[in-house]
Amino acid sequence: MMLSKSLVAIALSCSAVFAASESIAQAYPSRPIKLVLGFGPGGGADGIARLYAAELQKQLDTPVYVENKSGAYEQIAGRTIQTASPDGYSLWLATTGGVIQAPLMREMPYDPKKDFTHIGVIAEADAVLAVKNDFPIKTIDELVNYARAHPNTINFGSAGTGAPSHLLVEYIQSLTNIQMTHIPYKSAGDVVRELVAGNIDFAVAVPASAAPLIKAERIKGIAITAKERLASLPELPTLEEGSIPELKGMSVYAFYAILGPAGMPPEVTEKLNKAFNRISSLPEIRQRAVEMNFRPVTGTSQEFTSRIDQELITWSEVAKRIK
């Protein structure tokens, strides 16, 4: 049976496209990869960035280095990637704050849905709800009930108006119909120091900074926003374990994700996604994650895009309470 010339041409064209795609994936990478981070050296995000960069270097057999561009709610880092060449050699390790929450709260030079290639979520971190040591509250139930009985008498600190820690408390307030007084600070470190000093009643903190202080009995942990208890703080209950109906089923995670400039070749995006998924699945990475108080995750780039869509809806409602 003879094939028509048009069918032969189509077959040859498809073969050429497949070969070209395979060639692009095989050729990448051919030079060092830059992983941009919107935080300074030494913090939790920096630790995750350097852990994954070192392993990505092994996976792809090419140098990978972290470039810290802190400030402006990750805007500087995001702008760096937005304007970079979409060749896969400039990547952004971003958080929920930089991708979702900051664009909802202030004018940003980029659109998280349109201006980036969504490569994948690599890790999640939970939040610890804590109170000062001499505060007469030990559980999330007691906090909510006290706040309902005494509106605006509890104050809470955050790393600034519209910061992730602020939005999380606003989310809890919106669900439980309570009102507390917000005190904004310049950084998360300032908030923790003020909580230890007893100058604020309540705050949200990352496990890495809260766990040592709770164990030393310098602050009191009352709940964790995870679905399951943390290995580093096994005594701390989840919100699900409390008796407040509005908080049943609530779990909030900050994500750490990889983005590139818009227009990256799909073959490069897929290769990077698979590499990061392999890293998150490594036993040694999972062990380090327990020590560093984060949770490695895997997933597709399409799932990351869907998550952005969903979280923009959730947090846009919370942002309306503040604006």
C-alpha cells in the first residue's frame, strides 16, 4: 500500500519536530544555572535553595549557584527572572508570598500567571501559632473563644501589612469571626523577638524559628497549620484537633516553587520538573527536610499552575479585608 505524498510529508514533519524536541532536552544544560532567591543568606529559604541547588548540580551535571536578591517582598528576584532570557539558565525559587500574596497586596511589575513559566512546587512549610509565655491561653480554642469575648484586646504581630503572616491571621479571623489588633513590624525576626519579650500577645512563626523557643519555654505554641503534627514539635496539635468548627479541615502551607521566564521551551521545563521531583524524593533530602522543618513535595508544572489559580482566589478574599 502506497502512502500519499502529503501523508509522507506529515510523518516526516512530525519526526523532525520530535527529533528537535529531543535534541533541545539533551543539549540542556550546557552552562551554569542561576537560582535566584528573594531572601538574604542564612535564613530558612536560603537553606532550602542551597540544598536543592547542590543536588540539582549533581542531577544535571552542571554548576548551579544561588544568587540572593532580597527585598521588596521578593519583587527584585521576580523581576530579575521576568526579564531574563527564557532559556532555562535563570530560575526563581519563590514562595507563596512572592508569587501569590504580594501581587494581591501591592503593585508589582509582574503577573504571576502570565509572566513566568511554572516549573513546579518543590517544598512546603507549615506555620506555628504561638503566644507569649505569660498569656493565659494554651490552645487555639482558648484563643478564639477569648477573642470572641474580648474583641480587639488581643494584639498580634506580623512582618508587615500584607505579609504572609498577616494574611494568615486575617484568614483565621475571617473564618472564626474574631477581631484582634494588628501590629506590623519590619521583619519576621522582629516579630519573634517581640513575642519572646512579651510585647505582643500572638504571632505566626515558621517552625525553624519557633521550635527552639517553644522547647526552651520562651514562648508557647498553641497549634500548627499542617494536616499532621510536626516531627520537630510532636506535642503541638493541628487546627483539626481543636474544637472550633470553622477551623476544621483548615491547613495552610507556604510553598517553595521553581519558576522561569515566560516562554521557556517545554522540553527544558519538563526536564527541570523531573529533576526537582527526583531531588524531593531522595531519602537524604527528606531527612534534611525534617531537620530544617520543611516538607519536600513533587508534582507537575500543570499542577503548580492550577495551585496558583486556586490560591489567588483564596487569598484575594483575605486581601480585601486589609485593603
